[in-house]
Amino acid sequence: MRGTKGVHVAVPANRVGNRGAVTLVSALDGRVMFVLPAPPHTIIGTTDTPALSGPDDVRASEEDISYLLESVNAAFPGAHLLRNDVVSAWAGIRPLVAAHNEGDPSSASREHSIDASPSGVITVTGGKLTTYRAMAAEVVDAAEQALRVAHTPACTHVTLLPGGDRETAVRQLAVTSPSLAVPLLEGFAYTAADLVYAVQHEHACTLGDLLIRRTHIAFETSDAGATVAPRAAATVAPFLQWSEADQKAQVEAYTREAARIFAVDP
């Protein structure tokens, strides 16, 4: 497997002004990029460079951010994006199949491969988030073949993803318990009900789960949710049986986790 780093940044939506998703070619190096509306922000991505660290240590660098801003400024001349317009920046690693992908990361195939070892272990390598359903269906097909059981056609293309009714359920929770309708952050739609719902129905058990992986608060605030973390801890403490000491420990752990993900390397 070969990894390449992809960086995204969030900037205020009104600075770019696109109302729909835009695919563009960077004026700097001809790479394909996208500019996605995600009110109140616009998400710009992505870079494509060799990953020099593991997933736990991958972060955006100042060079990555400059590249994304310059590329978008060239495509949107009225944006005039500067470094202090960046609300947040984060990075991930693409797992690419190494075979025949020794050249430029941008030209490397995003296709996946499925292989069975002599001992029968089936491994899927490569691919990307947008093809995960196809990958999963093909892995199950391979397992059926290896086990010599009857083939059952996949139904994932017509199966709704879990959480599709989340917004309605959160609103209903706030109506049932008015104290949970309190906004967590001025200017954002998140309420205490978002956090309680995540604990009760989405297996959230840490502040990282709540502020990074169930809501988008960490991605949408310039301090990665640090300001709201104590309030979030107090909100869910009765539901997770957190003492005051537990809440303090959770806030400290969250500060470390957010720094690991959202800090920017020189």
C-alpha cells in the first residue's frame, strides 16, 4: 500500500461565494480540486503529496494551506483569501494500491484490489470513501466464493444509511426536553440535543466523538471546539455518569486530540 496526504481547509462561505460544488484545475500545477459549499463555510481540497507519517500524525502544513488558497484565489479572483481566513485545516491519508503507482501521486489510480492469501484471509486495498459500498459488496462476494456458499446479490445500493432521520429526531428531543434546545454556540444551529442524541443513539462516549465525529463543531470553529468543550462535557455528564473530575479529564483529553488533528505543521 502507498499513502498520499490530502489536506482540506474551511473558509467563510461568503469569501468564495459559490452556491454549488465546483471542480477546478489548479493554476499552480494542473491538479483537479474541488470547492464545496458547507454553510457557513466553504471547504477547499485537496492536496496530493506523499504521506511521510502515519494516520495518527498526519496534519496540514503551512505549505499545503498556501497551495489551496492560491489555487482558489486564481479560480475565484474576487475571493482574495488570506491565511487568517482559514477557520480550520485537516488532513487524511489515501490508501493507494502500490503496484503500478510509483509515479506522481496525482496520477496514481484510486482503484481498489481484493486478494485472498493462501491461508484464506481476504484483503481489500486502496479505494476511497466514495466507493466504499462497492468495495464492501465485492468483498462479500469474494467471501461467498471462498466459502462456496450461494451468491446473494448486494442490496446496499437501495439501503438507506443509518442516521438519515437524525435532524428530525434531534428536533423532537429538543421539543420533549426544552432544556436541550439551548444553543451550544452563537451563530451555529447545534444545541444540547445534538450531543445528548449522539450519546443515546450513536454510541458517542468521549468529547472527541461528540465534537469531531458526530457534529462538525471542531471543523467549523477556529479553536477546534475548545471553547465549547467544557459546556459539552457538562451537558452529557448526567447521561454518561461523568463526575466533575471526569469532565475535566475529558476536556483535557479533547484538547490533546483536537491539537493532534487540527494543529498546522510549519
